[in-house]
Amino acid sequence: MSEPETLAEAALLITCLRGQPFTIPSNIDWHTLQALAAENGVLLPVCRSLSEAGAAIPDFFASAARECGVAAEIFSAELESLLKEFAAQGIDALPLKGPVLAESLYGDAAMRQCNDLDLLVRGGDYPRAEALLLRLGFAASSEIDDYHRRFVRNGVPVELHFGIAPSRYFPFDLDGVWRRSAEGTFRGSPMRVMSDDDLVLFLCLHGLKHGFSRLIWILDVARALNRIRTGDYKALIQRARREGQEAWLLIGCEVVREMLPRQLPPGMDAAIAESPRMAERARRVVAQMFAEDPKVINEIRAFYLQTERSARRRWRRRLSYLAPTPMDDQWMERYRISRNLVPVLRPLRVLQKYGISRVWRTLFPPAA
């Protein structure tokens, strides 16, 4: 589908998400609208918006939305079962995204498309949690990296996390996340729930990691921002600044401003205005994000280096790319190579995998 062919459908899609009054053009291509909504993970909220507006929704469109709802229920039932199993073993589990996020942000576990389940456990509990999944019939579908591993059973993927994201690129205060988390339940099964502030920062990180390339990730941030009960957005920005996350937060807010302008809370808008320089940098990054080659702009390492103000931290991040990963360790063990050679072989492996041009753009991206 070329851009001119999808312009009307894309405009209607975004208007539905903005919650503004709209009329449906007589020549709208419903198949294109459905494909765009599904691709962006917003078929369910768009279908609800169209229904509330009294639109005559074609059967195939409504059927596709119902199928998404059925799939969401399958994931919800799986999550409920897993939370019970984890609780029985005394393992705290904190669901990331998925049905819990749908329930908290959209009021219904079946109102947000779900492709997998993400469960965060404490680092010390990870071995027991992994062993539990294997006993329950899950099979590992990836090697373990520095923050998670993927498993699958009966077509349902589960990502078991002991970290939020690669710590060398996106530092996140995990101890603080657990300390600030609260007890909660999902359909009667116990779980831990992120604080409102942590949820906003996590969703900004998640969206940034993927270049905010799907509308659902933008809608998630907008809804999470509006759930902050204290309304103290200035304190949120100050905390993000202390923890090196201010850039993620402001980029997330500017993406919301760009796509869903009326959904950026006025209090957040006022707090952002007190950081004009960082806000301007965030706006430039967002402009690049929507205008440039996604293969370049979606590179999370480049994003970090574009927005990090401290030269010392920028160089620390650059040098951290040369540190061995678990995959490097496995490769060296497989070929019986001494770890003393890591400082030499790691840079060569990076260059071989990505090429000098991409490595250079990552380490020295255009200034934001």
C-alpha cells in the first residue's frame, strides 16, 4: 500500500484514537483501515470508537476485532494460570504489558492486542522461575541474554525477564521498581504491580526501544500519563533526570503531543516547559523518528547517545558496547577460545555482524 492510497484511512485511524468527532468518508477502504489498525495494534480501540460513533462497521472488520478479543482472552487465561503457579512457588511476578496493562489502561484485558506475555521476576528468583516454566512444558525459544529469555508452549510465547531492558543501553533502577511496586491481583491470582511513575518510564523506554513505530505504544504512554494520581509531573521529570531517564520521558511525551495532542496532560505540558533545552532536543529526535530511515532511527544505542547530555556517560556507553555479552561467552566456549582474547575479538565480532557503517552511525549518531 502506497502512502497516497492509505492517506484517508490513516487519517481516520488517528482521528478515532484522538477521541475527536469524525465522519467516515464514503470512499473509505475498510480493508485498508483494518490492515492499518491491526498493524499498529489498535484494532480493538478503533473498532470501539467506530461503534460508539454509530458507524456501519462491515462484518469482516467486526469479526477481525472479535478474533483479537478471543486471542486476548487466551493470553489472559494463560497469565492467570502462570501467576498462580509462580505464587505457589513463592516467586514474585510482575507482568509487563499484556492483559494486565490492557486492564489498567483500557479497562478491559481484551481491549489491547497481545502477542506474548512478559513476566518480570527478581534476579535471584530467575533460576527457579525458568525451571518452573520448563516443568510446565514450556520450551526455551532463545538463548538467555542480559535481561530475559523467551519460552513457548502451545503457541503462546512467554518472555521471562530479570531486567527491564539491556542495562548497558538503558539503565533502569530495578531495585527501585520492586521497592515501589504494590501487591495486586489478576483474576484473583497474586502479582506485583508497577507504580504509576515507573509504568510511564517503562512505557517510554519500550516505545523508544522500538522507535514508537506502532500507534499502540504511543496510546499506552498517553493513557499511563493520565493515570498518575498525584498529578506531580514536575517531580516525575526531576526523578527521571536524576536517574538518567529524562530523555526517554520527554521523547515519549513529545510523541504523544505529535500524534495525540489533546491527550498530553496539561500538568505534564507545563512541567516540560520548565526544561526548554531538553524539550527542544526531544522534539528534534521525534522529528527524525517520523522522517528518517527506520533502520537507522530505531537503533536504541543511537537514540541513547543522541539524547544523553553528559559526555562522560556517552563515552562510558560507547565503551560498554565492547564488553562481552552472554552470546559472546557462549561463542567463545563453543570454539574453546580463551576469555583473555575478548578485548580483541569482541570489536571484530561487532564489526562483522553490523558492518563499519552501521557501527559508526550507532556510536556517533547525528546530533539530536
